[in-house]
Amino acid sequence: MDFLPIFLNIKDKRCLVAGGGEVARRKAGVLLGAGARVRVVAPQINAALAELPRVESIVARFEAQHLEGVTLVIAATNDRAVNRQVSESARARNIPVNVVDDPELCSFILPAILDRSPLMVAFSSGGASPVLTRMLRGKLETMIPQGYSRLAAFAERFRELVKQRVANPAKRRIFWENMLDGAVAEKVLVGDEGSAETMLQQMLENEDNIQRGEVYLVGAGPGDPDLLTFRALRLMQKADVVVYDNLVSAPIVEMARRDAQRIFVGKKRADHTMRQEEINELLVRLAREGKRVLRLKGGDPFIFGRGGEEIETLAAQGIPFQVVPGITAASGVASYAGIPLTHRDHAQSCMFVTGHLKDGTMNLDWDALARPKQTVVVYMGLHGLDILCAELIKHGMPDSTLIAIVQQGTTQNQRVITGTLATLPGIAEREQPQAPTLIIVGGVVTLREKLAWFHPQKS
Ligand code: SAH
């Protein structure tokens, strides 16, 4: 860290701006915005600057005596010699000084700011790249609505009261997080502070009204962290506990709040670390402890994810929850492998099925799957690949139909193995693809040669 970021109170303090042009006017404006009184010194001072309220103009060359009673200095003349003189005089008196566009002469730098007063965000690259700093600021500008000004002021108004009523600091943090992220905040953001205040008072009347634990059932997508939704990310950063299994890639688990507890409930085929019922109970118990529980699931929670069962238990126990959809393996993997799931020439429909074996057989509606002009996507199908290919052929699909196995799609380990219904079982035997794998059957697989764009490093 090359600089210490601080927020300085300059209310009613005298600050000096050396320079009388446009740049000086902008800097004076920033100082005035923070409540300072501004003394401007320059042989010529443009009218727009001189006429600003709370500005004292001294039409003269800068001299050290102008620093009398001054708390902060900004040099904004277009003469480097003058700027240097201002800088040296200020530093000799231990007055913080900034020289516009001249880091060497500065004892402090002015950050780019995002002003949602009383909420303030300051950005700096320590002079390394002001453009990058401004770009970042622009990005955050769109993410932090103007209404946050009101919200921060509202929170400030009730800070003391909440502190008195909710003595426990951990509970208080949860109170504020719920308040700033929930229905009360929505009211403030739309300008209905009256209702917001009533709701807040109700929450404070009874500690039990302070939000109990809740569960977020979140789809984490097929592997690439870039495929998370904004909502998933927001909840990941809010959760106290993360419950995840081996379908969720490590980089995604890492993106959860740093100090969140992480609980692995991994399930491998035939090697169940934790039974589904135990997971359901775990979620209930954690929520009852008042925690915000993030149940992270690979892909989409409602597609072969048993997400329905998990929230059924929560609903039965009266625990609040929300479900966040994710990109399911079929769509993530298909895109990254260059295999559109539907296509005018090849497939007008697409079926998602699970090839999970029950008693060594696959219970599927083979007639429906073997129809022409259709794509079939098989989840959890690798172990039944032989049966799958044989049954499809038996039910009328040409044995030359293309079929692909995609290993660990959308990740750096993605690998695509293609063949026909006749040849793929033998190829897979040799190639030994690693879980998780997804199987895609149908004419759309031919498009891959033209459309593949994702070429992972380690294939
Ligand atoms: N809810 C998940 C599916 C869970 S079932 C979803 O919507 O994607 C688990 C199966 O999903 C795996 O056996 C595999 O067939 C498939 N799968 C999940 N992620 C995958 C990935 N990155 N690459 C290939 N297949 C994947």
C-alpha cells in the first residue's frame, strides 16, 4: 500500500487553491462540496471561479504568506515552477498538498470519487493509471443506485436506536444486513421513508422479528465461475455457511464470503458421503441457528439436482428460503462444446434425461428418445453408455447417429469425445473420460466442427 486512504473532515476549514483557471475551479468545487472555505490565489482568476460562494479571491502571485491558517492545499496552475513553489512552501509547514497531474510534488493524492453521501467510495491507483481508476468508478456507478444516498442517511438516523434495542453485535449485524437488503430498504429506495420507518420500528419491537436464519438454494452453473448469476454472487457474499458438493467447482466455492463456514456434503455415485435426508436436516438445523445458509448446487437446482426435495423440507419446517436458477450443464456444456441443442436442420426438440442406473438397467421411454430431429441430453449417463447406445439403435435410431461425451464442460479440463452410436462405447472405454460427463445425442453434434470456440489450455 503506497498511500493511506482516509476521509478528511474539512468542514469550515480554510483550503487554498493556487491557480485561477478551469482546473482550479473544478478542484475548488470539490473542496466546497466537502464544506470547506476556499482561498484562491492567482494573478488572474476566471469569473466562474471567483463567483463561487465561500470563495475568497486573492489576485496575486502565490506567496508563502497565503498559507496562513490553511488546512489543505491544491496547486492547479499551469506553471510547474509555481506549483513546485506552492508544494515546497506547504510541505515546509506540514500542510498536506496536492499538485494536479504531478505526483512527485504531492503529499496526498485525490481519488476518483463516487458520491452517494453520506456513502462515499474513493478509487485510486496511486497515480499508476487514472484511466483505469475512472473506468472502475464508472462500473460501480451503475451498480450503486442513487437511492443509496437516502438509504445510508436513513440507516444513520436509526443507528443509535438499533444499538440500544439490539445489544448483541452479531444479531445487530444480521439486523442491518436484512434491513439494508430487504423490504425496508426497498421502501427507502422508492422514497417511502414513512412506511420504511414503521416497518423498522416493528422489527425492533420484538427480537423474534429480527430475521431468523434462511436458506438460499443457489445454482452455481456447470463450472466456469463466469457463468454465475449476479444474484448467486450477491447471496454467496452474504451467506454465513456454504453447503456444497463435488459438482461445484473449487473456484466458485472460493468466491463465497471469506469468513463463511464451508461444509462439504459431497456425493459420489455409489459413495454417498451424506445421505439426502441428512443434507435436508443439516440445512434446517443451520437455519434454526439463525444462519444464512447457502446451499450451492452444480448447474440448476431444479434440474436433476434434488433441489425440490431440499426446499420441501424447509417449507414444511417454516424456514424462509429462496431459489436461484443456474445455467444447467446441458446449456453450459453445449455452448462451450459448440453443439447447439436445437437447430433448424437437425433438431426441433431437445430432451433432458437422467441415465442413472437403477438395478443395472436404465428405465427410459426409449421410443420417445429415439425420435428423429431431436437432441437427447443425458445427465449421469456414462456408466450406462453401452445400454443407452444399444437401446437407441434397437428403437430405431440409425447406428450412424452422432453422439458426444463432454467431460467437465466449461472448465479448463473440458474434453469432447465424439463417435456414433455404434462406435462411441468402444472409444469411451479407451479414452476414460473423467466425471462429470454429459452425453449429447443427435445431428447437432455434427455442428461442433464448425462452431467449437472454447479450447481449454489443458486438454
Ligand atoms: N443440477 C445439475 C445436474 C446435477 S446431476 C445441472 O443442472 O447441471 C449431475 C450430472 O450433471 C453429472 O453426472 C453430469 O452428467 C452433469 N454435469 C454437471 N456439470 C457438468 C459439467 N461441467 N460437465 C459435464 N457434465 C456435467
